[in-house]
Amino acid sequence: MEDSDRIARFKKVAAMDPSSETTLFGLGQAYLEESRLEEAAQAFYKVIELKSDYTAAYYTLSTVLDKLDRKEELVKVLEAGVRIGDKTGDHIPTQKMRAKLHRLQKGIAAGSSDE
């Protein structure tokens, strides 16, 4: 798949500074917007690897994992993101992750009672 201009620009900047979590977050966003979900997930995991308290990366990664239907992984990312968000006081993404986690857990509980 050929890269869009936007992705190509982010990749170029990321190549110059591979430790820039902000650039990698932007690259992940660009991949997500183009529905290149596996590449988006890889970019957001790299952001978290570089800056483990980047709550927006956990939240956006959770969106990608949800689209990929990787529920177990999604729950782990949300739980980690909520823990980090509670420590950093980053309220908005933390509240969104907590709500998403709650909905998932309700869905899982409802699904298991149907069996």
C-alpha cells in the first residue's frame, strides 16, 4: 500500500527523530484515519513504549483495538490507561477509558450469562 502524503511526512520526521512520541502519535492518527489499523496499533504501542504515561495514546490505541475486535488486548490497554491516567491526573482520556472499559465489562458479563 502506498503512503499518503501525510503519512509520508510523518514517517520522514519520525525517521529523523525516532524517539519523538508526538510524531509517532501523529503517525498513528494518520494511519487510523486511513483505516490502516495494524500500523496504527504499532505506532501507538511505540508511543506508549517511549512515554508510558501518554494517556491519549492508550485511549486512541483502545479505539484501534476495538475496531480490530481484539477484546482481550483492548481490556488490558484500557486497564493500564486508567491506572496511568489516575496517576497523572489526565482526567478526560481517563474518564473516556473508564467508561469504555465499563461498557466492555458489562457486555462481557451479559454475553457470559447468555451461554
